Amino acid sequence: MSTSPTALPGGTWTLGDHTVTRFGYGAMQLAGPWVLGPPADRDGALAVLREAVDRGITHIDTSDAYGPRITNELIREALHPYPESLLIATKVGANRDAQGGWPTARRPADLRQQVHDNLRSLGVDTLDLVNMRMGDAQGPQPGPITEAFETLVELHRDGLIRHLGVSNVTAEQVAEARTVAPVVCVQNMYNLAHRHDDQLIEQLAVDGVAYVPYFPLGGFSPVRSAALSAVAARTGATPKSVALAWLLRRSPNVLLIPGTSKVAHLRENIVGAGLALSDQDLAELDREDRAPVVANDPSDPPRH
């Protein structure tokens, strides 16, 4: 039995012309180690996707570069034909190499090819949302975004993309992209210990633009925070639950896409994000000295 979207933590947000649950699902972890190759448990991967939709989640984040193609093919196998309520967001701007790296690919021909690859692997005629990824494994990198973004705008005009977003970007690149075409979301790394986009989130909220934090729990290196541990101990919750609940309380335009390859973990994340934090809890978390923790970009395999 499906859960109503309004029953999920955080309620809903409107992305362009599509209302989605603020609690979404990120599909990156469905691929194999280092986001390469098939999952060890294919049936489990299909099950977690179906569970997400059955729970009422209407926002799934993916990329044809995950695997590559693996997560998109799993999404298609598990969920196609897609419910009208479901929005699938993908991203372009990087390819995969034989060593598992993520070389940038932003020439117009590269971007067009990536869009068509996503269309084919997801089995759709139009992509709901495409994020233009600009940074690299070290995070956002300064530089112009207009040329790359204009290519996506052309594909939008051709009817191949419904909505446009940007990922792994600086605030200046966000502003530049918005002079070219409407941007419905910004996807950057952000969590309790990585607060560099605080001002950007506030600006986007005023303008009705969603902010989608990747690595909401710290990525390959979990968020470490004395305040997080203290609030978790006081509330009897896990640090992960506190971190997710804090993000939903951070701003109404924040949309969560925590990823997992296990149904049990998905259920735990949903419950955890619904944790009620008191004003005291929030004040303690916001007073924390926010020294950055070591965590990789989701496009960068963990270093050993």
C-alpha cells in the first residue's frame, strides 16, 4: 500500500510544474563499488526502488554515468512505465573512464550525447529534469557555465528536457545560469558539517528555487559533529536521523535524496528524517563550530 506524499517527512515542493516529495531518493548507491558495474544484489536494488515509490516518494535522482548506465537501467526495469507523479532527475557533464574516473565532458556534442544516453537508458521521450554538473571531484570550480547550459536550453526547446538545474556549482555560476534560462534546482554538497552554501540556500528559497544537497550524511565519510552526537543521545535517535531531520528543518526549499541499496535502510531514513527537533536541538546544532569533514564528491570514488 502506497504512503501518501504528505505523510512523508517534509511534505512537498514544486519543481517547475511538478509537485514532488521533499524526501526523495538518490540512486547512486545502486551501482557496484566506486559507482561502477552492477550491484551485488540486483533483486535487492530493484526492491528498494519499488519500495521508494510504494512509500510515496516522487523524486528520484540518478545519472547515466552511474555504473555507467546501471542505475538508469535498474530504474527502468523496476518502475517503467513510470507513475505520472514520479519525477526522475538526472545529470550530465561528466563521463566515466576505464580507471573509474569522472572526466568532464561539457562540449555541446558531449552533452547532447549524454542527454540521448539518458533518454535511451531510462526509456523515455523527455527527461523530467537535467542538472548541468560543472565541478569536479574536488567540488565546484570557478568558470563560465553559459556555453554548456545553452546546449541544455536548446534540448529543452526541442522537447527533450522538461526542466533544467545545475549541480556542483558556485553561487556565481548559479546566477549566470539563471540569466540564460530558468533553473528549478541547485544540487551541491551540503550537510551539517559543510555549510558553505548557507547564503545561497536563503537566496534560492526567496526565489522559489529548490536546493538539493548531495551527501546529506557526509558521503563516504560520515558527518562527524559533537553537537550531532549530543542531540542524538538526548533524543534517543541516531546521528543519521538527526542529520536528515535537521536538513528538512533547514529551509523549506531543501529536498533530500539520501541513497541506499537496502529496503531496511530506506525505511530507517524515512523514519529518521521525521524526527522532531526542538528549538534547543536546533540552536545547539547551529552553534556547532562547523569544521569541514573529509568527504568526497558523489562523482568521485572513495580513495584508499
